[in-house]
Amino acid sequence: MSDVFYYNTHLHITTWVIGIILFLVVLNLLKKSNEKAAKITHMVLRLFYLFIIITGALLWFNNYSQAGGSLFTESVVKSLAGVWVIGAMEMVLGATKRGKSAFAGWLQLIIALILVLALGFGKLQLGILP
């Protein structure tokens, strides 16, 4: 396993962990009606979405784009599910901001997050975790 993969993986995990924390902070700020702080934090979260996508794309191109068979297919499904997670997070925040029910967004977020984590920490981890 190359050092590039190791550091790219850790950078990717760090970006999505920070993204989840920022998502929860924005959600909390929206519920407390602190719109200015929520708007600023939401913009920072959107910047982290870009970091998540870029680090994920680097991982994919460096490690999975040349893979064959089921590993390639699983990596594509995980990538698409990762984008789905970001979309679902935006759905939840948008509905919460408008004061509407966010049930559909939460349902999609939970399903997509389970799928991403199962694939990411399953066969696609390539020995990073014990």
C-alpha cells in the first residue's frame, strides 16, 4: 500500500468527519433561529462538500479507476452514494430552514450514509483498518 493512498484516505476521512460536524452545527443553529451564523457555517459546510468530493475523486482515480470487476463497481456505487449523502444533507438543511418536514431528507441521509460506510469500511478499505 502506498503512502499516497494512506494520506489521501486519512484526508478524505477527516474532511467528511468535519463535514458531518458542520452539518450538525448548521442544523442546531437553524433550530435556534440564529440565521446569520447558520448562513456562514452553511457556506463553510459547502466548501467542505467540495473538499470531500475532491479527496474522494483523488482516492478513486489513484486506487479504483483501474480496478476490475466487483471492486470497480462497488467503488462507483460508493462514489454515487457519497454524492447522495451530500444531497440529502442539503435537503435536510433546506427543509429545516424553511420550517418544513425534513423526514424524506433524513430517511435518504440515513440510507445513503449506511451504504457509504458499509462500502467504505468493507472491501474498499484495502487494509487501512484492522
